[in-house]
Amino acid sequence: MSIKRQHVFSGSIYEEMAGYARAVIVGDHVYVSGTVGVDFETGRMPDAAADQTTLAVNTIEKALNDAGSGLQDIVRLRVFVPDAGDVMAVSSVLKSRIGFTYPANTTVCAPLAVEGARVEVEAEAIIGSGTADTTP
């Protein structure tokens, strides 16, 4: 028996330009594409790495919700930050929003394809595997 994949789109210009989905669902697994901190409705990107991270997590959360999941189901993050000086700001936002799940995490300092992007976050989730948010 084959499992059919489903797609979630965010309306990002990058999805259309490069031909990919924001998230792909296969069975109970959700794979969320690398997401930069841009508001896809306005096309605006804030200057601060922390603000960009917040927007990226918001986009990831919406994609997961559309897939029948949520931040609580994230099991893996891959984080790309061009400037090592931004790692703490990015990590602080990720800890406050996703840290309660204690996902596996890799952070790499490397250039990004989107000009002005100070962070890109990729996530994997398993629907229903979630840890309750116990943050105060």
C-alpha cells in the first residue's frame, strides 16, 4: 500500500519561483521547507534576526496547523544563520516558542539565498507526537 503525499502552501513567492511546497505530509510525518523571516502577505522582512525568527516560526506554525499538527509535534530543527553573532538571538526565540518540545537541532552558520535574510529554519514534525507546552 502506498502512502500519498499532501502539500501545504503558504503563498510565498519563493514557493512559486522554485516550485516547492511549504510543507509535505507523508503519513504522520510533516516536513517543513526552509523558512525565512518574511511576512509573505506584505513581502516585508524586519531587520533584526530575532524578529525574522519570530516570523519564520509563525509561518512554520501555520503550515503545521494546516497539516493537522503544531509546534508541539516538532522533532527536528535545522537552523541556518549567516552571522554567528545572531545565533543567540535566533536561539532565544526558538527556545521560547519551540524549546518545550526539546527537538533535535542543528545550527549552521552559512550564507542564505534570500538577500537580507538573517535566519532560515527548517522543521520536521510527527503528527500526534507532541509534548504539552509547559512553559509559564
